[in-house]
Amino acid sequence: MATCEVCGNDYWMAFEVRTVSGDVHTFDCFECAVHKLAPICEHCQIRIVGHGVEVSGRFFCCGHCARAVEAEQGAEIRDAVGARPS
């Protein structure tokens, strides 16, 4: 069994996540993995679980938040929500 590095639960179905930087983390559930690894939106401060948006090396949960902080470059961001192919 392995111990979750966030909550300390010793769980037989714990899993490892390996990051691009080579770090290895052990978690007992996806909730703990998100809590530890998901980036935080620089505008509204929520954890970014989906794709999110990156502008000038800064992470945002959506185009709205990117535009609120990065006015010039954020203006180029378009959300896919509600968009439909022609």
C-alpha cells in the first residue's frame, strides 16, 4: 500500500503521477491530485482542471479571466464554449 501525500490515507489503490519535470507524486484519489498539482487561475483563483488558457506564461481558467488580466494579449483569446463549427 502507498500513502497519499495530500491527505495521508494509506490506500491499496493509490497511484503515482509523474510530472514533466520528473517529480513523482502519490495520491489516493484524483481530488488529492488536483489539489496538489492543478494550476490556479490568476484572476479568479480556482483550480484549473480542464484545458484552461495560457497567456504570457500565466494560467487562467477561461478566456474571460485571461481578458480581465491580460487586456492586450487576452483580447486574442477565444473560448470554445458555445462555438459551433460551420
